[in-house]
Amino acid sequence: MTVDEIRKFVKARPFRMFKIHVDNGEKYLITHPENIFVTNTIIVTVDENGDSIFITPESISTIRQIAEQPSQTRFPYRRTSLSLSPSITDSLHYRQRPLPPARF
């Protein structure tokens, strides 16, 4: 596979997740364009454990786009809103400091 073909998947807008299938049978899921770095000679990505993976473009057999993007895979660490009870918010007092005098 050529580097230009790989870059088309990375630069696609809107970005769609894809899997890289390597000749030795391994598969790597790319969930975000910042999770892959493509040069003319090597491709760097990260596996599930956070380890760097170095792949040569010649060793890639196929790239397949993922049809649907499950929300848990796309946003695995979604923040939830924190609601405080009125008694807690009433007890929180923030002291504002006066601004220092302006110097001209």
C-alpha cells in the first residue's frame, strides 16, 4: 500500500475510524487522526496498551473503514456533569482579590 493511500484515510473529513491489517495478521484500530503519524518510510501508531507500533507501508495488506463509530470507542472517557446540592453551594465562598492598580 502506498503512503498516499494511507494519508487519504488519515486526512478524510469527517474522520472515520479504520483498521490497518498487516501481513503478519495483526490489526490496529485507528480511532482518531492524532493516533497515527505517517511519513514516507514508516507509520507510527499506538496499540491498546499505549505502546508505540512502527509499521512499514509495504507490510500493510489492507485498510478497512469502520462503518459505525460506537460512542464508547470514540469518546471512552466522557465527562459527566457534577451537580452540587444547594447546601454545598451555599457554603462555598470565593474571595475575590482586588485588582492591582494599573501602571501607565
